[in-house]
Amino acid sequence: MIFDLWLLIVGSVFIVMALTSTVLKRIPLTSSILYLVVGLVLGPVGFGLIQLTPRNNAMLIERITEIVVLISVFSSGLQLRTPLVDGRWVLPVRLAFGSMLLTVGLITLVGVVGLGLPLGAAVLLGGMLASTDPVLASDVQVEHPWDQDRLRFSLTGEAALNDGSATPFVLLGMGLLGLHEIGDFGWHWWLVDIIWGIPGGLLLGTLTGTLIGRLVIHLRREHKEAVGLDDFLSLGLIALTYGLASLVGVLGFLAVFAAGLALRRIERESNTDRAPDEIKAMVSSGEADEEIATHPEKAPTFMAETVLNFTQQFERIGEVISVMLIGGMLLLVDFNWQSLGFVALLFLVIRPISVWAGLLGSKTTILQRRLIGWFGMRGVAGIYYLTYAIDHGLPDPLAQQLTSLTLAVISVSVVVHGISVTPLMSFYGRRRKRRSERREARSRGIPSES
């Protein structure tokens, strides 16, 4: 009976979202807000169908959110077509490392001074909440791989990169609590988690993505083989890369992101800068044309676009599951003045200051910096790191406090960012269009209107 009820609920949610998807694009309301409400209704507050908690079901929640984040960072890598030598990459790198480092430091300070947390727990909280979320940030990410907008590119790259770059700080916080080996004076943490983990993850992902991608293209071009089942290729590459990363001790999220970038680079090196509309239309319609899939020039684009199309669909399903889980756990949040003050401080002070410092001297406009400072969505990655720490022995009193703070931040982020994303991004789009029109008018020698 319970299984039948779940089928009814999930089926209804999927159908409602399919029927209202175009409406949601026009109103200040995102699908994540609806998923959160559904989860709240299905949780202990409502029908009691969701009874999972981070303390009692840490491993299950950890695995669910881990898979969702992996799919999301891989998809983000496939969306970023800009060459690594392009100056636009400076922005997400500065955000994902410089701004994130400052964010961890400021959250740690607030955690120790304002929340009364021990240093290790404060650092752990900083690591969990410093990373922005690629799962819930789809409305501000690049609209397609050929999108070169600095705002969208920066937010997409930051969200994918800092899911991995936050891992060392989570491990440092756990180490200070005695839950992870960091060595005397932190030597093990510096050597293994930083010096080896970060570049090793990026290198491993680049190698696996390049080797698998080129093998598939070779088989298709030369032998008309390995055609179809690009969904298997997607999941296989993610699992292979992440498994290898775990075995050699490098950062798995960064490795999977780099694998997505490597697949996209193979396509970019085989094509012009203009999107091949024929292939994109075919992929969107779900058709499988073997002639195009094995065409010497079109095969790389076909592979990249079909893999991206599948991962984006899978990512949406993951968003439904993970956000409904978050909604079902909201009863664990203590919405007192302390937690609400921390949320406000994070979004209104810490995030803007960190972005301002990280982008100091960059080519971004004031409006772009302000929007990047606002759209620091927190989401599924925070739940993953929380349950990872709990699964590795985080004491119950700290687990309860960090769970409440993390869920408070994420739930508020889903609501306030979800409400503001449509009007703010529409405003930004209009401003960008007017600037483009003025530049075009100046290039033609037409005086601009005052």
C-alpha cells in the first residue's frame, strides 16, 4: 500500500512539473520551491511518509546526495565549452578557491564566536556551507555550451569547482574533531588532501574523459561501432572516474567535473564556434541517427550533446528526490533568532564580502558582481558533507546543531533565491541586451539615444 501511494505521489509530482514547466519560467517561483513544499507535506509535519534523518539514515542520504552532486558537476563540465586559456576561467577559479577560502574563514569565525562551536565543528560548518550548489543553481547557469556570458559562466564554474575544493576544509574540520587523519601540524592534510588531492583530481578526470571520449570517437569514425547507449557512457565515465579517484586518494568531485570538461574539449577541438543546429535538434527530439553519430566531423558534437542531454534529465530527477528529502527533514530545524541570524549573515554579509574580495580587479561589472554575490545558492552538497561527517562519527550534540544550521541555510536559500531568480535574471538580461545594442550602434557610427 505504501509503495502504491509513493507511485501515486511521485507520478503526480512529475506530471505537474511537466505541465507547469513553461509557467514557472515566467513567474518568481522555481521548481525547487515546489519540491521543498511537497517534501514538507510528506514529512513528519504532514503525512509522515518521509521519516529519514541525517542522524539515523546518514549513509543512505549520503549516497543519494553524492550521486546527485556527481551527475551535476559532470553536467556542468559538459556545459562549459570555453577553452581553459580563455580569460573567463579566471572568474570561477577565483570564486571557487579565493572567495571560498574567505567564506570558510568567516563562517569559522562566526561559528566559534557567535554560535559557540568548537574550532573543528566551526571549520566543518564552513566547509559544508562554503560551496555553492550546481544542482539548485540551474536557473543562473549557462543556458547552453555556447553561452559566453560572464555572470552565468562564473556561477556555473564556481558551483562545479567548489563542490570539490570545499572537501579539504570538510576534512580539516573533521580532523580537528579527531574524525580524520591530518597529521602533526596538519602535514598529512596539506600533502594528501591539498597538494595531491586537488591537482590529482583534475588530472585524473582529464585523462579518463579524454581517453574514453577519444576511444568512442575513434570507434564511431573508423569502425562505425560503439553507437548508441550514450546514457551508459555518461554513467560509466562518472562511475569510473569517481571510483579511480577514491582508489588513488584524489578529490572525486573535481575529477568528475574535469572528465566532463574533457569530453566537451574533444567536441570543441573538432568544431567551429557555432552550435550545429541539426545535431542539437536531433538530440533534443531523442532521435538516433547513426550516420550523424559516425560522421567524421559531427560525431564529437553528437556524443557531447547526447551525453549532456541525458545528464541534465537525470539531474532534474535527482533534484526532485534530494529537495523533497530536504523538505521532509525541515522539522529538524530550530528556526530561532540565532539560526536565522546566521543565515542572514551568510547571505547578506559573508557571501557578498567574499565575492567582492575574490573578484577585485576583474572585468566584471558592478551589476554582475552584485548578482554573483547574491546568487550563492546552497543545497545538496551541504547535505552530502553533513551526512558524510555524521557517518564518520560526528558526535550527536554537534550533529544535531550542524544539521539544524545546514538545513536552515539550504531551505532559506531554496526559497529566497528561488523567488528572486526570475525577476533578477530578467532584469539582467534586459540590461545586457541594451548594452549590446548600444555597442552595436556605436560600431555602426549611430549616436545612442540619451
